[in-house]
Amino acid sequence: RFALHSGSEDPPDWEGDAKLAGRAEELAGERRAAAVESLGWEVGDDAHVFRAEIDELSVVRLNEERTKLIVESWKPGRGLQRIER
């Protein structure tokens, strides 16, 4: 499992944050070779190649007036959701 978060600035320069989470699987053997070939990558035999299954995405930011927090998120099967606070 993994979670990848964007960097964040301190207020008042803060423009938002993003997060991506899911599961990563290292590819080996024929699956690795097929992925590398299909993407047109040129990688050495010692390079690690992963496939990511995304479970959720989210972006948190302020509206243009900087008066409300906007949370946009996506999950498989639910789609995009937007909340303003």
C-alpha cells in the first residue's frame, strides 16, 4: 500500500494539497517485459517496475476568494465528489 502527498506551503502562500493512495505491485518476468515494451521504455535489467492500482485521489484548496475550503475527491465506483466548507 502507498500514499503520495504533495508538498505544502505555509499560509498565506498555501495553494492546496493533493493525495494519491492505493496499492503498488512490482512486476517481474513476462509481466515486467510486457509493461516495459508496451510503454516503449528503455530500462536496465536491474530497474524495478511497478504497477499502481489507485484507490483514491483528493485535492484540497481554497476557492478564488480564499473564503472557503474546497475538497475534491475520487474513488472507483463513486466517481468525483466536491465539498465546499
